[in-house]
Amino acid sequence: MAIASETPKETFRLGMLVYDTRYRSLTIQVVVMLLAMAGAWWLYDNLMANLRVLDKEPSFSFLWNRAGYDINQTLIPYTNDDTHFRAMLVGLVNTILVAVLGCIAATVIGIIVGVLRLSKNWLVARLMTVYVEGFRNVPVLLWILVIFAVFTEITPQPRDFRVTDEMIAAGEEPVASKILFDSVAVTNRGTFVPKAVYERSLGEIQIGFLPISLNTVAILAVIVGSILGYRAIKKHATAVQEATGVRPKTLWKSLLVSFGPIILLLFALGFHLEIPTLGGFNFTGGILVSNALMALWLGLTLYTAAFIAEIVRAGILAISKGQTEASYALGIRPGRTMSLVILPQALRVIIPPLISQYLNLTKNSSLAIAVSYMDLRGTLGGITLNQTGRELECMLILMLIYLALSLLISSGMNVYNNAVKLKER
Amino acid sequence: MSDLHANAASYVRNEMLPPSDPPAMQTGAIKWLRENLFSGWLNTILTILGFAAIFFLLKEFTPWFLHGVWKANSLGECREIIAATWGEDAHGACWAVIRERWNQFMFGFYPRELYWRPILALLLLMVALAPILFSERSNKLWIAGGVVAALVLWLSVSYGQFLPVGILVVIAAVTALLGSRGAQWPSNLIWFSGLFPGLAFWLLWGGTVWLPVVAMLGFVVGWIAFRFASTVMGAIVGAGAGVVAAFLWWYFVAGPLVDALTQITGRTQPFWLRGVDSDEFGGFVLAFTIGIAGIAISLPMGIILALGRRSDMPLVKGLCVGFIEFIRGVPLITLLFVASLLLNYFLPPGTNFDIILRVIIMVTLFSAAYIAEVIRGGLAALPRGQYEAADALGLDYWKAQRLIIMPQALKISIPGIVSSFIGLFKDTTLVVFVALLDPLKGITDAVRASIEWKGVYWEPYIFVGAIFFIVCFSMSRYSMYLENKLKREHR
């Protein structure tokens, strides 16, 4: 007679691989891995077969060949004798330029619009709603194209700015005039903006392939120093307040520390603005910002700002009214309520979606192709690709660079997000 | 006590005074204005600025709109008409370009005598969408259906293709009426929604009817295999068997079967429609084809990716995370370039498949990665108790997902999903960069390339933008309706 109380011996059966939850996940993973490897092998095999057919060898040596094409906007020195690699860098810098400019402007406009949309002012709230819905529901490509068309078709020609002696005598106004205190000329050939000039320049140094202006470095250093000094004054004032109960007056001191050094430095460097002036048939002096950059920048900014406005609005609405009331009950003034109670909490809601908007803007900057702005896709993924016929390599580098940019932005913003996020146990 | 009080007070009012009117500044329109427009110096400034902006915009653009010309054959003619009617200096819109190039904006270079096919596909799309979008019977739906049917009839009459469309509209109406007798309408039309993808493919691209039929049969074969195997060996093996069966069908049976059936029927009318090449597609037909196909496929894909990303199995999770992060890290344009330049490298030598199909695949993958992240957010927002409750009820993984987790997670993520859809539809304009004629840049450039319409910028942009706005805005309104309908919290 068998003893019933003895536990049945565990024997492994093949069916347990599927029906036993202890082994099932292992089975599924093995199957998935086999499928994934088979798929990858299939793709690789096809790729090799195709390359053999086309008689191509994957190689990145083309990057060191002469590029031979010109780029109309180069923030780092570049001539058509430089390599494809350098052309790629020029494109990358252009991409980063429009992404950074776009992110800054979109954040500013987005916050203003988001706050105004919550305003008690009926008219302004409605106007902002129209703006947000109008820009969100239309492809960004449309805005870029429309703004580009405005800049190339509607803006005046440089010769329209001309003021001749006869016109002065007749008391006539020129067809067009410069805006912003007579400093910025918007023409159909591009926008001319003033340029910073230093009479006693510190020169520049070469780090790797990047020339770095020592003037900029000095200005940045002084600004950072001023901020640190300002913080130190604040800190000292707080310490005195905590010790004695009276907060010392720091207005003049902090004003002096904030603005004194930078003004002195600019004087020392002989800083002044070079205003674009009309000479011959075009403007000279100043910096020429191409219509393509303006259109891309404004289009991306206005489009993304509409999304950021919604994010800001949602963030502020997410903070319950009780927080404000509690803060008032504690006797905290409205301004400090905003900065100490509402904003820190709203930021926590705002930042994660804001990061993804920055990412979207950066990726959308590849729409530069629509206005022939020479960004990374225009140089590496455009002319270089067409000249060398290296589709595979070019697209690979292009995608990896965009991937790296995205990961950089999101990790950078995640660091900030961790700093403001709710501290839990 | 009361006596004392009565004696102490020499005069006591016995009745209430009628309330007096509020001050004139605090009633009616003046009060509203004071509260909403001029409640402080900052608000007053904002209001004045707002009115100034509106006034400026109206002053600039109203004449331009009002001077618009609808009947002309070229931009020059438009300008002449405007100059003759409103004076030499007047500006005006030349809407005639929309009127004259309407077909191009709508259909691209789709053969003119076949316009009824995309129109019919659009109508059938409405029929197919009704059971998915609206679960309850409502009179508004009938009105909407009537409007759509009338629109389609009007369109087809205006193209002189009344007969084929008319017949099919009658058939569709009869089917809908038959279906509507049950209380379940429109939910009981769901079989048609399943059929629609094949039908739409056949209508749009033409060719033999057997290709979509055999392709759709693959799903039926898979389903039969799943039912059969799962009753014998359980759901897991059943699902595997279903997938394998469908795959075998498509890989080995489908091709020869389509050829054989096509041989039998030949090019006789009901089995064969004139083929239309992908490069003849353009305009809104193209945008809608890509957009709707992408939306339909990316949602289930996104759900699977989201589940994979939250899976306990490290390998599955790793693959899903890698895929999602890679797709989200690169711009759609680069993916489209991969579709047009590189996809052939990764397929067996000599294969060449349709560019629209390739673009649809890339757009779908792109959108699926975003939707996966949205749904992952929804899954993360569900309280842990829901998962535990599902486990406590003894539901297996898929039952728990289907009955408890997903309905709630999807409900939370509706706004995000719909905005991904809107994004996808807007992104269909980017196909212009792989040489397809999207309505925004492809078609407007083509229009401007002709001598008559050289230099016409604003009118096409406004027209195309308005259509995109209408479609996207109604999608976002629908998501609000859905959110409201599904709200189960305290109201």
C-alpha cells in the first residue's frame, strides 16, 4: 500500500515549459530571442547580399575626403576644401543653434501664453486659446513654409531702405525702415542684426577644431562671478537676518555686484554694436541671419510654444487652490506665494512634458530641408549623401547623432527634474 | 424680557426694506466689462493691446478676404479682376486657384475617371468607423450619416460618376438599415469595420480583388487555428499556432492562390479594378490613406510595446525599451529617408515594394513608439490594487489585461493617444521629402510650378491649413467627448 502523505516527486515534463508559470517566461524569452536573432540575421544577410550586388563595401573613409560644396551659414570656419566630416560638424552646429534658439524662445512665449490663457481677462484668454488651438492643429511644416514665404515675398528689398537727398528735400519717407531703434533690417535677402564688436579684443584661441573667442569667455566668466557674488550677498543677508532678526538693506550692493563688473569689462574691451548700414545694393556690417533660419526658428518656436503653453496651464491648474489659500493664511505675500509655494509644485508637473517638447523641437529642426537651411540633415544627410552615394553610412551617422542629442537633452533635463522632484522617504 | 425690550426701543421696524438696486457701475454689461476686461491697470493694458491686435489683423486681412476672386484661370487674371473691381491699389485673395485645382488638392494625379473610388472608400470609412467610435444609438449619428452620404452623392455627381457610387451608396444604406433594426446599432456593424481595410486597399489601388481577400483570409486561418489549438492545448500554444498558421498562409499559400484565382477570373469587371500606381496618389487622398492606416495599426502596436516594456521578462523588456527609445530619439524625416533609401538594402535582393506602403510602415512604427509611452503612463497611473485584485480573482495575464487593466489604462491615456494620432496626421505632410505629393508642399509646389499660378502662396496654404485644422480639431473634440462619456468618477 502506497503511503498517501508522501509528496509526489517533482518530475520535469516538457509540457511544463509551457504550462508551468515558473518556466513559461523562460520559454517565451528563448522563443523571442531566437526570433529576434533570426530576424537580425535575415536583415544582415540581406544587407550583405545587396551590398555584394551593388559592389559596395561599408566604409566611413569618405568622411575624410574633400567635401567640395559651400554652406551658406557657418558658425565654425569652413571652406569647400574641408572634409565631409567638417561639413557634418557645421551642420550639427547649425542644428544645435536653431534648437537652442527655438527652445529658449518657445519657453518664454509658452509660459507667457499659458499664464495669459488662465487670466481673468476674457478677451486675452480667448485670444490665447485661438493662438494655441490654431498652432497646435496645423502641421508645423505649414508654419515654417508660411513664415518663409512672408520673409521672402512680403519683406522689402534692401533698396527700399534707401533715403536719397531728393527724398529728404521732398519730405518723403523711404518705403521701408529698420526696426528696433533703427538697428534691425528685415529684408527679403535676410535679416540684418547688429553685431558685437570689441575694439580691444582679447583675440581667440583654437581648441581642437573650434575657435573660441576669449571675449566671450571673459564675459561669461564675469557673469558667472557676478551671479556668485550676488548669491553670497543674499546668503550673508539671510545669515544676518537669522542672527539679529533684521534683514540688512542689500539693494545697492547687489545692483553694483550684478552689473558693475560686466559694464567695466565691456568698457575695457571697447564693446560697441555694429549697426547694419545700407551700402550699394545691400546692407553691410552686422550679422546676416538668413531667411531660412528665421523661418525655421520662428515656425518651430510658435508651434512648440503652443504646446508649452498648454503644459504650463495644466501645471498651474494641477496645483489645488488650497495651496494658495494656505499660503495666504500663513501671511505670505502673493509674489512669494507664487515663487515659494505654487511654482515649485507646478514645475514638478511641467518639467517632464517640457522635456519631451524640447526633444520634439530638436527633432523637428530637421524640417530645415523645407527651407534649405543647412542643418545636419542638409549637409550629412543631404549633399554629402548625394555626392558620395553612401546612404547606409550617412543615415547611420545621422540617426546616431540625433539619438545622442535626444539622450543628452533628456538626461540633462532629468537631472534637473530630479532636483525639483518631490523628496519622498 | 420681551416687554423690557419693547419698552427700551422707541422704534422698531416691522417689515424688511426692499433691497435697493446695486450701484450702476456694478450691474449688467458695465459690471461684466469691469470684471472681465478692465479689472486692474494690467488687465486694462492687456485688453487694449488685445483689441489693437484684433483691429490691426481685421484691418489688414478683411479687405484681402473680401476682395477674393473665385472665378479666374490664372493669377494674372485674378489681379486684373481685383484691380478692375476694387481699384488699382487693392489687394485680394485669389481663391480661384483652389477652385481650379480642387481635384489636384484632393486627389493628386489620381486618374480622373476613377475619383469615385477614393470617395467611396471615404464613405465606407465613415460606415466602418461608426461602430468603433460611437457605441450608443443616437439621432445625431443619423444626421451625420445623412450629411456624409449627401456630400458623397454631391461629390460623385459633380464628377459625373453618379452610377457606380450611387449603386454602392444604395447598397450601403440598405445594409445600414438592415443592421439598424437591432437595438445594438451601430455596434453590430463591427464586422464591416474588420472588412474595411481590405476593401479600402482594393478600391484605392485597384488590381485583382483576390489579393486583399486572400490576405484577409490569413487572419481567418490564424483565428481558426487559434480556436482549434487553444481548445486542445491551451491559450498559449493556441496563440502561437494561430500566428504560425497565419504566417504560413501568407508566406506559402497566399501568393500561388492569388495567382490561380486571378487566372480563373481574369480581368472581368467585379473581380478586377483598374490598377492605380502609388505615384499617382497625392493630395488629401494620400494624407488620409497614410494617416488612417497609420492610426489603425499604431494603436494595437503601441499597446503591445507598452505591455512589453512593463513585462517582467528582461529580454522582452529590453527589446521593447530599445525599440521605443531608438524610434523616439530620431526625427521622422530620417525614418522616412530610411524607408526610401535604405529599406531595399535590408530586403532580399530584387525586392521592391510600394513606397506608400514603406512610408506607412515607418509612420506607424514612429507613432506606435509614442503611443506606447502614453499607454505606459496610463498603466503606471493605475493603482497597484487593480493588478492585485485581478490576480486575486485568478485571472491569467491576458484576461487581467483585457478585462481589468487595459480598459482603465486606455481610458486614462485617451488624451495622449489622440494627440499622438493628431501628430501622426500632421506628420503625413512630411512624405513630401520622399517625393510623394502631400497636399501641403507637394501639391502647392506643383500648382505654383504652372505658369498660370506662379507666385500664389497664401491661398493654397490657407486652404490646406484649414482642412488640417478641421480634421485635427475635431479629433481633439472627439477625445473630449470620449473622456466625458467614459468618466466613472463622481460627477
